[in-house]
Amino acid sequence: MSVHLTRLRELATERFGPAAAELSGDADLFEALGIDSMQALDLLTDLENAFGVEIPDYELQGVHTLAGLAEVVERRL
């Protein structure tokens, strides 16, 4: 598991509770956490701050998993 994926899981757990700690990298974030697009934006803000990156909206189109978010973060670092 990548360091970025581990940190993303930690951020999701901090924001959405213990269910996020068990979230697999390929699970759909919206379904697994029961979140909506506004809550996903909050998570995005957390990860941008944690990694010191800015992620444009176009890079997130079609990304619905922690593994997908980790790949986006790795590209931006």
C-alpha cells in the first residue's frame, strides 16, 4: 500500500469516522462512506492541505476510489 493511500485513508477516517479505516483502495467512496459531492469536496480540501498540492477539478473526473485519489496526488507531487 502506498504512503499516499495510507494517508488518504487516515484523512477519510478523521472526517467520516471509523468506517473509512476499513475502506479498501478500490471501494467506491460515495457508496462505501455514504457521502455526497459536497462532502467529497471537503475531503479534497483536506488532502490538498495535507500534501501541499492543488488538484484541478478536471483531474478528478471519474475518480471515485481512494486508490484513484492516491494516483492523482502522486501525479501532482
